[in-house]
Amino acid sequence: MKRIAGILITSLAASMLVAGGASANGNKQPKLSDKEMEKASEIYFDRCSGCHGVLRGGATGPDIRPEKTLKKSLAKLEKILYDGTEGGMPGWGKDGLISKADIKLLAKYVQVDAPVPPAWDMKKTMASWEVLVPVDKRPTKAPNTNWQNYFGVVQRDAGLVTIIDGDTKEKIVTLPSGFATHILRTSSSGRYLYAIGRDGKASMMDMWASPPNLVAKVRTGIDARSIDTSKYKGFEDKYVVVGNYWPSHYVILKGDTLEPIKIVGTSGYTHDTNEYRLESRVASIVASHHAPEWVLNLKEMGTVLLVDYSKVENGTVTETMINAERALHDGGWDSTKRYFLVAANMRDTISVIDTVDRKLVKNIKVGTKPHPGRGANWVDPEFGNVWATVHLGEGLVSIISTDPSKKHAWTVVREWELDGNSLFIKTHDKSKYVYCDNTINKNKSNVLTIFEKNKPNAAPKEITFKKKVVHMEFNKDGDEVWVSLWDAKGEIVVIDDKTLEIKKRITGLDSPTGKFNIYNTTHDVY
Amino acid sequence: MKRIAGILITSLAASMLVAGGASANGNKQPKLSDKEMEKASEIYFDRCSGCHGVLRGGATGPDIRPEKTLKKSLAKLEKILYDGTEGGMPGWGKDGLISKADIKLLAKYVQVDAPVPPAWDMKKTMASWEVLVPVDKRPTKAPNTNWQNYFGVVQRDAGLVTIIDGDTKEKIVTLPSGFATHILRTSSSGRYLYAIGRDGKASMMDMWASPPNLVAKVRTGIDARSIDTSKYKGFEDKYVVVGNYWPSHYVILKGDTLEPIKIVGTSGYTHDTNEYRLESRVASIVASHHAPEWVLNLKEMGTVLLVDYSKVENGTVTETMINAERALHDGGWDSTKRYFLVAANMRDTISVIDTVDRKLVKNIKVGTKPHPGRGANWVDPEFGNVWATVHLGEGLVSIISTDPSKKHAWTVVREWELDGNSLFIKTHDKSKYVYCDNTINKNKSNVLTIFEKNKPNAAPKEITFKKKVVHMEFNKDGDEVWVSLWDAKGEIVVIDDKTLEIKKRITGLDSPTGKFNIYNTTHDVY
């Protein structure tokens, strides 16, 4: 009996939760006071957890659990934190973002076992749920406006979403959303716009109300990034799903009220080495048009889940687990909406999932740390249908053939150079251009780079602004590109897609980031 | 940012892992030395964890996490441990199984946070994997014996399996299996016999070898209870699945070598209240004959998983989650092998799963703590096809109609009284009797109770032995019942099913428990 029970007696460090644990060969874990732990956790959550994970198992950044960090001296850890790394970690000290004293604290903090964040279960979720406008108090028909050309504009640091009329360019209303609002998505009809905050707060806005209003909200966890809706025939506007970082789970909600229906955990084993990850983050979600399913991308596991929601009201959910690649992040559909292309950013890979045959088509090597957002689809004059991504780690547009009938299908058929790292790429069927921002290229963050689809070897055009440019979105007709100038006194600049001239500036926006045109978001136009 | 990070700073007690945590209103957690923790963990694992769980969230027994236990005084906890409860907990002190000093220790132990057992991932699993006889060194045809009438007999406390020839009643060979071997299952052809130990060790024996031999073994976790094989057409003898208690996961292995293929975690949310359970034990497994699927029963979650294994070699597994009832334990097929009946023992419920329409048919209330093993199927003279269970908590056979065409389908159509609690029930198509043991009825543990199918209102017959009787199994032809007399100098008694007379005694067995006839196990005859 000893044999079994002997295994059970274990310090938390050696347990499956903080798997990894302290190395016997390394340095001793430092002691931190409760106050130090609190302060360090706060900085860590704010600056480090996005890439390394709250339990520090790594995904976009490397594994920095005590098992690893205890092999380094505190001085070495401080140096890394101060200067950054060639792998892409910012120089937190050098860039003036973290003080020297706090860097000393963080170096110690990453040598002690990570505190495990608390649960967020149905009880807490239900307690947070509020229907602000009941269904029977909402309009029964669409307004007499071109509401499908409304834009939801995220003012990230303010936790606000401003609805702007795409025709008049007037701000219609500004509504509260969660802290550091991450993305917006629409219901299948486009009527409802859903926001997800980094704090796990989901907000639902009704585009048929005049002005659009907040009709429901719910908090589904402590840390979240993704939200989407049921788009398959027969399930339009029925369900919403939120994908969480912590706790690692997804929550299915009713589409008209955000009433929570079911929570499904995502903790599990990495797809390749079958190691356990309690922290198994839902990085992104898209709604299938071919089945009543969502495609969920699990970062740590490298697994793509196809989640069948058609019987969720009986409590039944069916998950198909497809092995893809570690560090899954964001992605989008090809032009047929059959193939889903998702970036495994630490692995310099785009994984292609066939949602009809329900399998991995291919892991395609691209540049360093691809970051497509949802990517961009167009017809290349030589290679036909293509989809493209930019990269966090190098100035490169990787262009992939998405035509399965071609012999070059699912290979990088073309590469465009950028002068540095980028966040987003965007185009529209009606546009002859492909737009890339340079947000994280320190020398050119205020420049928009514009390639021409039919002149793929020509040097790109550039538009230079006075501020950092981030994220592009087209209007419904596909003849305007909206870009954000990102600071506390930010604005949106509307560019004429034909002439590349500035048509309009929409000012008075606090840190505008993502912009989501109702029609294009509903129909996955990108 | 404080708002978010504030939530992150948390003691382990309040974290999602040991969800529940210490009550602010209750007593203070006592302090135990490392040595005391080790000793208490050992006793707890041995005596308590089966019902309460290693993390103590409860399933067959109640939730006894510190949140609950700190509301009680140490004196009250000691009294419960000593005397037992009416709910079915043994009087550990009263029965002389745990000393007074150890009871004092255990009372304190359950007031402190449960130590979390370690991980057991692919690396450890692979390191434990051994092929003792390679596939190309094994016989290519079946022996000239009636090998389908072999029995695998578990000698539980010895960690051994003895293969006995059902025709000659001779012991052929005794092979090592895991600690406290729990059950045996066969491959679809019957050729291979698989054992699973409570310590997570799976062993594979070849019935075609003369004598049968151990051909492969692997350890898939620290604590396990269930094993089964792929039985669907086209997948015969291809895969094995082991269901674990800790870590809470299942492991898919190759059927011919036990080579590990994939580990899938089962931690998640309870089906009804959506609370998180890191400890989410796989209680039992059966292989579907209608699809390339296993039916896995998750104890804490109350969820039945249909696991599609047809694409596992591409890394793809599909899980359909069906909400059933908490505290799922063991169960078996109805006579058509379409409906799976599983006991939710703490909820006094049998959950019926339709594996063709892939849904819960009904939760049927039965007696106190049903414990069917795999149950027993026969044709009742009045009600037609029925399936029955005995109970851990009362002397009762609950007989359920399994004929969906009848208006009384899925109701308890008949109850037979027993004199006390029971572990197992068994019959065979060719038998006119239904056999029940009384293993946990202190006054009659040495008695076998025998009901007659066609005289359902008649008083049962009894056979009295000199020792505790446990578990019954038929031979291939269905004309003999084998029962175990369970102690260190145990034996198997072979009873003539027609005359109820003893035909043979097979002696010299250490703590014989389960017996598994190759043919009946392969074909789910019960």
C-alpha cells in the first residue's frame, strides 16, 4: 500500500497542477511576502501571462516554471526581464515599462510556484448575469437606417464600444464593455453585437434599437479572449460561446439573453507529448457554416476542437479533437469557409483544418510568429485563391494557396516583405489592395503599407500618419478602409479604397483598436 | 488592473483545484507534520478515497473538503470515523479496521487541504510500457483446447490472475497483474485478456499461448478501475482503453501491444451545477457494438461520454457528452446491447443511455446505492425483457423493463427482497435462475441467494457456504455458476445450474474475487 500512497504524498510543486515543479538540481526557491506575491502577480498578469500563461507553462512565450527558472541565477533573470530577448520578449526595463525594483521582484516571483487562480463556475457566472432589456421590450423590426453598415469600434483601455454609422461617419452611441475589450462578433443575422473583455465580461448590444443599446451582460471567467455565435442554418442567433483563458473552459450562452447554459472544461493533454495542462487556453473561436459547430483553438494543447452545439439544451455537446500544432492563436476562413487557417505562432506555423472532412490538412511553415487576425483572402493573378498572414516576429506577408485543386495548394506561394513586425492584414473582394499595419515596428508604427493584388512584385505604397496605426476594417460596400490611430486622443481615419485618399477623420476616441463592420463581421468578409 | 489581479492572488484553498476551500466561519485548519500527512494520506487513500475522492469532493460518499469538515469539531469527526454513518460509511473504529490514534489523525487530516497527487503523463506511461512477447513471436492460431471456456480469476490481494480451464477445472497458469486487480476484459475475438489494477497497471494475456502468458504491460496512472477494448466491426482487437481515477483521464492503447497512443483528460464541470472538478474519475467503460465507440462514465461530473476511437491514430477523438446523474459507477448493456444502464449510486438512480440515438433515455429511481456490476438480463414472465441491479445500501433487487415497446418500459416493474446489502447479481440466457451474493451483509455474507425467473413471487432458494461468497460467473455453455469464497485460503465453487448442487471445488486461491469467462466477457453475456 505504501507504494501507492507514497506517490500521493507530494508537494504542490511536484503535483500535476503546477506540473514541472522545482528542480532538485537548481537554485532554491526564494521567499516572497504576501504583499510581494500580490504585487508580482499583478505585474505578471498584466505583462507576462498573455505569452507565458498564468501557470507559466508557456505557449507564445517559453515555459518559465520554477523547474526552468531555478536553473538560472536571479541576476540572469533580471537581465532578461530588463533587456528582453531575441525571441521577441520586450525589454521591459529598457523600454521603461517596468521599474528596476519591480524587475528584481519579478525575477524572484518566476522562481516560486505560480499561485493558482480561483475557480469561476456556474454559480459565479449566474450571479454576474444581467438582462438589461428583456426580449419582449426590444424592437421587432430593423431600424430605417443602413444598420448593417454600422461599425463597432473598441476603445480598448476605456472599456468602451462606440457604434459609428458607416454611412454618415457619426458616432451613434458609446456603450460600456469589459476591461480591455478584445474583440466584437455578431449574431448570424447581424442584429446583435457581442463584445468580450479580457476580464471575461461578455456584453451584448442590439443594433435594431435606436440608438443601439446594451441588452445583456455576463461574466464567464477571469480572463478571456474569444466569443462567437451559432451561424449554421436553423441555429441563427440561438447561441453564443465565450472562450476563456482562465479558468480554461468555454461557456455556452443563449443568443438572445446571454443566459448561461453550459460550461465545458478544456484542461487536458498536449496533442504531441501528452503532458497535462491545467491551463489550456481557448485562444480563438470561429463559427462553422457547414455544420452546427464552433471551431475552438486550444493554445497549450495544440488541439482544434470542433464543438457541436446542436443538442446543448439537452446538455449534450460533442467535441471532435483534431491534433494541430502548439501555441494556437488566431485565424480565419479561406474564401470558401470550408478551411480554417490558424496560426501556431511560437511554431512559425499555419495549421489548416478541413471542417467538412474534419481533419488537419497540413501544418505550413511560414515566417516568425504568424499573427493573421482573421487573415485576408484574395485571388492572386498567378496562383488563384490565396489567404495571407503577417507576423509578430518578422516583416513578412506569407501568402498561401487555398485552392485544393492546385498542385501548389497549401504551400506558401508568395512572400511580401515588410519593414518590420506587424499586427494585422486586411482586404475585401472589391478592393484591389491588401493593407498591412506596422504597429509593432518601432520605426514605422505610423505607416500603413499597401500592396496591390494584381501587381504582386511591385513595391508597396505607404500612407504615413502622425500616430501609431492599428487594425483595418472595410465598410459594407468595400470601398472604404477604416484604420485606427491608437492613443488616448485617438481617431479613426477613413480612407477611400480607390484613391487611397483620406475621406474623413472621426476624432475623440480613447485608444481605438479593433473596428467591426456589422455586415463584414456577420459574413466573415476578410 | 488591480481588480483582475486581485482575483489572482489566492491561497490554494480558494483556488479551483481544491475548490471548496476553508470556511471563514468554521474552525481553523489544524497543523500536521510531514510524517503525519504521509501516514494520514496513506490511510485515506486506502480506506476513504474510493468513496470521497482523493481531493474529497465526494461521489459515492459526501463532499468532505475542509469547507465542510471545518464546520464540525474534531470530536464529532472522530465519532463519525469510529462509528460510521447511517448513509453507509463503515464504522472504521468499531469494526477494528482503524486504530483510535489513527482516527484522531484522520479527523485532523480531513480538515486540512488535500494534497494534490502528481501527474502521470505520456513520458511516465511510455517508460512503464513493456512488450514481453512481440506480436511475431506469438501463436498464429488458436490452441486445440476449448479456450473460449477459460476463466480468468482475480486473486485480488495477491495481484495475480489465474487462468482456469472451464472444461477440466484445472488451473492452467497464474500470471502477475496489478495491485488489487479490479476487473478483466477481453479483446473482441476473445484471444486477449486484459487486467487493470487499482494502481493503474494494465496487463495483457494471450489465451492462444499454451499456457496463456503475459505479453505486454503498461502503467497508465496512479489509480484506475476500468479497461475495455474496441469491439465494433472493423476495429476488432485494435484498441484498448483504460479509465483512470487519478489522474482523471483515459488512455488509448494499441490492442496487440498496449503501446500508448493518446491520453485524454476528463476533468471538467459537473453536469448539473457546472462546478469544476479536477478529480473527475472514469468509473467504468463498456464497448459499443453499434458504433466505433466506448461508453465512459464520469463519476463526479455525472456525464456519460461516447468516445469515438475510429480516427485515434490521426490523433482525433470525438467525445459526445451526455448529462446523466452524479456518482456514476458501474453498469451494463440491456439484452439488445443498444441501451446502457449505469448506476449513480449516491443518487439511488439507474441512468439509461441510448447509444444509437445518443441520449439519456431516463434516470430511474431504484433502491439505496444500486451496484449492478454489469447487471443481469432475462425475460420476466409478465414484463418481458428486464435488467436488474442489487444495492450497496439495502437488501433489494430492482428489476427494470428494458423493452421500449412496452408502456412500462424503463420503470421498476418488480422488486425482490434480500436480507441485506449485496455486491453482485448474475444470470445467463440458458439459466432459469438469478443469483445474488450477500457479501456485505454481515449476517449472511456466506449465503448465495437464488431467485427463479419464472416464479418471481416465490421465496428464493439459498446455498450456504463456510466463507464469504462474492461474485458469480457462468461458464460458456451457461450450465454452471462459479462463485468465489473470499479469503486468503479461498476457493472457487462450481455449482450445477440445473440442480444447484456443487460440482467442483477449486482450492488454493488467495482472495479470489472476480471471475471472467472468456466467451461471456467477449460477448457481454450477463
